[in-house]
Amino acid sequence: MNEGALSRVDAIYFTLATMTTTGFGDIQSRTGGCRAIVSVQMILGFFFIGWAVTASVTRFSGEAMR
């Protein structure tokens, strides 16, 4: 593997950090294991926000129709 090449875990981590707008701030996970854990956390956070928005819209649109 090339010295500067990213592993698959690195690539997934940086893709998720960009897509979830987490960013590349001052605190970064440095090892592959940490990046895998943070990647799972970002995915779960992404789904949680989607669930919360859907539940809120469903609740408030149902109340508006009554």
C-alpha cells in the first residue's frame, strides 16, 4: 500500500464526516478502530435526526388536520 493512501475505513470516515457535516475539526480520531466507531455513530446520528424530523412532522400535521 502507498504511504499516503487511505484505507477503506479512512475513506468511509472522511466521506461520512463530509456528508453529515461533522467536519474535520481540531479533534479527530486517529486509528482505524476509532474511525470505525465514529463512523457508526455518525450514521446513527443521521438516522436519528431523520426519525425525529419525521415523527415531528407526522405529529404536527396530524394535529393541524383536526
